[in-house]
Amino acid sequence: MTSTMEARADAKRSTFAATSLGPVMGAEIVGLDLSKPLSAADIQRLQDLLIEYKVLCFRDQDLSIDRQIAFTKYWGTPLEHTMASHKRTGTREEVQVASNVGPDGKPNGKHPDVTAMRWHTDRSWRPDPALMTLLYGVEVPGEGGDTLFCNTSLAYDNLPDETKRRIDPMKVIHSVEYSRRTGTGGPPATEYELRIAPPTPHPLARKHPVTGKRAIFAGCHAWKIDGMPEADGRRLLDELMAFATQDRFVYRHKWRRHDLVMWDNRCTFHAATPYDTAKEIRITHRTVVQGTRTN
């Protein structure tokens, strides 16, 4: 009796609304304060909405680092951030602080993560790629600095049937060493990263563990097709990326200050866009949720 009454009370507390952000994917969640604990009904409904919309945006949130971590833990285990350039003294290792603010408090003209401007899905170079990413806009530019999201499930659905049959059984090798080596301006992979995540295979047409729907699973961490000559595999990966990142499969998120955006890495790519780093301030806090091994 008590559990039934508690469930009904939780259901009554779940009163927020979801508004679609466009035909490709994405929903804005209205009426939820993430600085406060959530009910079981709220958590379940957000899980369902993430599966449906793939990207969720919460406007006007006032989140401390600790509160963002607490919210992140509703969805799983927060992963550490391994890039040395993203570690900050006094900041918990579960949070990446990306900022272009110099010691004088002014924009320093440097992009804090140029590697993020390539299409990717977070931590796909790990054996257990990221389930979810949460990005909080502490300060955002007045112009530029948008984030692009690609619906890789929708892109897969629109592939020719012949291409689907071809790629469905394929494995793609993801590698942090390859990704860093071929990037522009970012640091090389560290010994620690290479030790915890050697080159690892994932399905190229990955099945979502909840929906069972396939999605193209590639991005800039994808190195080569297992069992295929590297040059041939590279051509196939480039063709798939060019197809998937067409405008018809992309949602562009225009940031507002204090947006919290969360997305499902299992069926999306994302990429940062430029802004004037010498004039505009951009500070974000990022948490990433550990996923499961693919098969």
C-alpha cells in the first residue's frame, strides 16, 4: 500500500512539459528545476523523453558543479575527464571545465577544445562508449558557439537498402590515438588513455540497447573498418559521415546562458561551431555518463 501511494505521489509531482525543438530531434523541458532532487516519476519520464527526442534542453538552470554531478548520477556513473588540458585545480574530475577566460578575466583568444569542432560521439574510443553527455552553459557567446547534433538513427534509416545490408555486419575500430593524431591543434593521446582504451571495435550500424534501432556509429574517433584495407575503409567512413551530417539530419542548438543540454551518444553525433574567442566569453561544464560495451 505504501509503495502504491508513493508511486501516485511521484506521478503527481511530474508536472513538467516537453516541447519539440524541430523535426529532426530535440525537446525543451519546461517547468523543472534541476537544482532540486527529482522524483522517480520525473527521472523515468526524462529517460523516456531522451529515448524519443535524443537531445533535451533545460533552460534557465542555476547549477553548481556538485548539483550537476548529482543530476548526472541519476543516469549512471560519471566518467573522469582524461585530457590534461581539461583538468582544473580544485575542480572535481567528473567535470570538464572548458573556458576561454584568461587570468585577467577577459577572453584569451584561444578555443578551449578545438577537437570538439569535429563530428564525434563522446568516448567512442572506449570499450564502453559514453551513454550520455550533459553540457551546462555557464557563460555563452552572444553570437556563434552553437552546437550541432546529428540524428544518426534517422540518417541510417535513410540509407539505401543495399548500403544497410553492406554495413550491418561491419565492425569499425575506434582509436583515441588516431583521433588525436589526425585532429587539429589538440594534445596527443596520453599513456593513460592508451592503456585504458586501446583500439576497440564497435558495430558500424549500432543497435540502440533500448529501442533496437540501428544508427551509424562513427565520427572522428573512428579509425578503420575491421577486415577491410584501411584506405577502402576510410573511404566508406567518409562517405557515411558526409551522408549522415547533411542538414536534413542535423539540429543546431543556439545556446542561452544557463542552458543544460543532455544527449544520447548512442544515436547522435555532435560538433561545436566557432565563435570569436578574443571578444566573446564561453564557459561550459561537461559531465559524461559511462555506457556499456557494444556487441
